[in-house]
Amino acid sequence: MATKELVGMVVSNKMDKTAVVAVENRVSHPKYGKIVVRTRRYKVHDENNECRMGDRVRIQETRPLSRTKRWTLMEVLVPSPER
């Protein structure tokens, strides 16, 4: 089975070794056809606490690490402008 990879924006990094990443998905409304943006938030394992708010990151699915954490940080694609 192939591992899933997603790209999203870090919206919180207040926890130790955990970041919250928001991933946007654009879907067409079934009846009206308008493009709607759906956002899903994932808890991501960040071993070295390298994520900052506003970073664009790539995450990968992994085994369950805690009750809600099933993703791990692969790389920081675009650092936030505040760095």
C-alpha cells in the first residue's frame, strides 16, 4: 500500500513535537457546481520542533503515534515570512 502525502499550512505549533497542519481541498458542489474550499486539520509529528506558524509543509501518513496523531513531517517546503 502506498503512503499518502499531503501539502498544507502549519496553523499551530504550541505542542511539544506536534504541529497542526491545515490542508485545503477544492471540490465542486454536487448541485450548484461552485468550487468550495474544504479544510481539514491534521496533527503531525514534528520530532525536532522545526515547524513555525505559516510554514508550507509536506506530511506523510504513518502508523498511529497517539490517539489523534497519524501523520509525520517530511519537509518544510516554504518557510513562513516571519523567520
